[in-house]
Amino acid sequence: MSRSKAEIILFFVATVWAGTFPILKFTLAGFPPFYFVAIRFLIASVLFTIFFFRKFKFEGSGELKAGLVLGVLLFLGFASQSVGLVYTSSSNSALITGVNVLIVPFAQFIITRKKVFFENWVGVLLVTLGLYLLTRPEINGINLGDWVTLVCAISWAFYIIYLDVFTNRYKNIYVMILIQFWFVTVVAFVVGFLFEDSARVIFSFNNILALLYGGILATLVATTLGNKYQKFTSPIRATLVLAWETPAAVILSILFVNEQFHFVQITGAVLMIAGILFSESFDYIRTSLKKSKEALPDEAG
């Protein structure tokens, strides 16, 4: 698999994930969020079990523990994102979820003690300023959905780091995905049963389409493709390609949900995206320029 083909696949994955924001915004207006997560993951879990059952070879308790840790973070990510979308716009949700890319270096420091670099701090500054302009809490008040979605961004950041740690430690990724999927399914059903009204679970045509999109495309297909093909490119390039999810989700929300931005909010959104891209691309650009300069004498000779 060439790097360019792998990155095209990751671009497809990011676009599929972007599509979930406007779809969920429509659906969650009347569908309980925890039940939606539960049914979405039930679809993915059943299909994943059917398609990959021959690859499920448990080699020890380590894989079980890893799957459970990832499952907890996966549940927090999807649950907080879905609940947040009940109270905030799909474009705000996409932009705040995208902050996970910026949190990753700090999560990595906590877990693996890897140093946080200058560009990461600059990215945090830009995103914080952008988030302030986007939400304008002094005018609009504190939006519960924005804060809940921030939990989603933090969960995804820790998920990315722990996924990297565990997939390098344990070889059978299919077992870990299986545990994650079924963990989220069971916990989401339990929370939905305890705190939500099951009478609002209505299987209309639009809701079924949303569940199928979320369960098959956005969960089963996207997760499998992402795990399988990300290794064919560098982490920096993969992150930059997957960062397309945020602007794509904003564009789709404007087109299909008719969400509108004021000038100050547009400025905030641009600052957030700029902060994410600067944080993730600065080291790559610096290294590339350094290699180019080092190669000049050789070419001259």
C-alpha cells in the first residue's frame, strides 16, 4: 500500500466522520442520545463479530484490560459528543471535537512523559482564543453542549495515545476492537435504560438511515479502515489528513443544517483550525526545511 493511497483512504474516513455531525444534529432532536449510541454500536458490534470472528484469539488478560480502558474512553467520547449535540450546534461540536488533536501532546506527556513542545503551547493559545470568539460566553452564556463536547475532545486525545500504546504492546487489534464495541454497546444501553425515555426511541425512516450511517459507515467501516491503513503514513501526515474532519463538518453543517456564523465566530473558527494545523505541522515543516538545507551542499558538489 502506497502512502498516497493510504492517505486517500484516511481522507475518506475523515469525510465520513464529518458527515455524522449534521446527521446526529437532526436525529438527536427527538432521539435519546444514549440509546442512539447504544443502537449504533450494537449494529457495529454484531457486524464486526460476524465478519472477523476467526481473528478473535485471546492471548492473555492484557488484551482484555486494554480493550476495557479503550472502551471506557470510546464510550466517554461518543456519549459526550452525542449529548453535547443536543445542546449545541453541529459546527460548534465539530470544531470543539477537533481540539482533541491539540490535546494529544499533553495527554502523551501525562501517559508517556514525552515533552510538550513550543508549537503545542502556541496551538493551545490560538485554539483557546478561537474557542472564546466562537462561543462568546459573556454574551451567550456558558453553553452546556460546548462544555460536554470538550469532554469528548479530551477523551479522544487520551484514546489516541492509549491506542498507540496498546497496539504496540498487543498484536491482536481485533480482540481489542471487539471488547471496545461491545463495552460501549452495553454501557450505553444501561445508561439509556436508567436515565432516558425509551418511548422516544422511534424507528422512523430517517432515524434508521442515521443509525445505519453511524453504525456501519462511521463506526464499523471508518474504525477498521483507520486502524488498518494509518500505519502506511507518518503520524503527522495522518493527523493532518484526519483534521479535514473539522472543516468538512462545518461546511456540511452550513449546507444541510443551515447553520450560520457571524464574523467574530468565523474568526474564532479560523483561529481554532489554524492553531490545530500549526501545532501538528510545525515540526514536520521545520524538519523538512532542515533536510532541504542539508541536501544543498551535496547537490552543489
